[in-house]
Amino acid sequence: MADTVLYEVSDGLATITLNRPEAMNALNIETKVALREAVRSAAADDAVRAVLLTAAGDRAFCVGQDLKEHIGLLAADRENGSGETMSTVREHYNPIVRALAGAEKPVVAAVNGVAAGAGLGFALAADYRIVADTAAFNTSFAGVALTADSGISWTLPRVVGPGRAADLLLFPRSIGAQEAYELGIAGRVVPAAELRAEAEKTARALAEGPTVAYAALKEAVAYGMTHSLSETLDKEDELQSRAGSSEDHAIAVRAFVEKQKPKYLGR
């Protein structure tokens, strides 16, 4: 894996770190490929029970597409008529978002600075966002004459509502951490100096939790957003049967009766 993305697994927690701080963690091809492989690895690894997505440096979480590289690729497209540059959505962004949102384990994003364009998309694909008080968010797409990608047309309206999403997409602007919290983009805002410690604490707590139940909760919420009440009730029945037959459920019930803290196995 390229050093533009760092990947580490420790005690059930996979930490994925975007590692181009000098470029504000912009997404060149090398970084996108490495990030795609890292999130796929974390999602597929049964030993991983939670994922922490973060970034190096203190200026940016991820400012989206590396436009310096992008300019050269567009010029090459014009010369050879291939139009391959925008295939990055299909080849990189979509698999990354699918792996983050579809992982059968909780994903925490620690947003340490600016999250713009696809950087915002990746943060929104996480289940929970802990945000530094110095961070900011921007949809950015219309500012470079593009439409939304990295799942933002699906995630953003579900977080802030369709009206506010249209406003943020049509009129891109910087949203500070406090406004992001008020909009629901940030789950928690913490002092920048405390972000990494708080994010790791939260992600490790999830890694020690009932993994089967967390996966079912993620699936239930995603399903309920696009199905009727009746269909969602049937889905809850299905998922509760799955969670109820897990070893962790038996452990939790026994611990409750014995007034002990449960020690989950993640299965």
C-alpha cells in the first residue's frame, strides 16, 4: 500500500490515515487507489470490528480531487479523446463510499481540518463524525463546474434535509465546525488538540462493542430511509432475529442479570 495512505490494525480497530498533509490530503490517483484498498481491507477483515478514518496534518482532512493532477489528465483526455479522467468516480470514489457505508462494522471519521468535495463525501459515508473545532466543510463541486459525487447526493440530503442540501450544493461555502454540528454533519466537536485522542477513544469503544448489533443497526437505518413502514418493520424483524442469535446478545443479557460489564466477542 502506498505511503499516501497509512493502514494499521490494533485490537480490532483499523485506522486509515490519509497521508498527504503537504497537499492538504488531496486525492491523486495513487492516494485514491490506496484508500480504496484500505477501506476494502478493513470492511472485509473479520478481525476488524471498527474503523477510524482520519488524516495527517492539521490543515485538512481531505480537500477532494487533486486538481493539479486533474488538469494534466484533462489535457491528455483532449489529446487522445479517451474521456478516461472522470472514470475516477466509478473506479475509485464509488468503491470507497460503498466500502465505508456498507461495512458491517461502525466507521468513525475524525475530521481534523477542511473536508471538501470527495473529502466531505467520505466523511459523510462514515457512521459518526468527530470534528475538530478548527475544521470546515465545503461541497465545492459547483465551484469547479461539476456535479456531486462520492455519494454526497445521497448522504447530504439525509443528514441536513433536501432543501439545505440544495443550498449547500448550488452555493458552495465554508461551513465551520459549530454550524456543521447544528446541521448534523458533525456528531461531536472537540478542541483540535484533543481530536485524535477523542476519536481513538470513541472508535476503540465501538471496536469492543456488539459488532453484529452495530451492523444490523447500520443496515436497518439505510433500509428504512428508502422503504415503507411495513417493509421496514419486516426488515427489523429479520435483523433482530440475527442480532438476537448472536453470542454477544447472550453475553449482554447474562452480564445485565449479573450486574457486570459485558465483554463482547464481536460475533
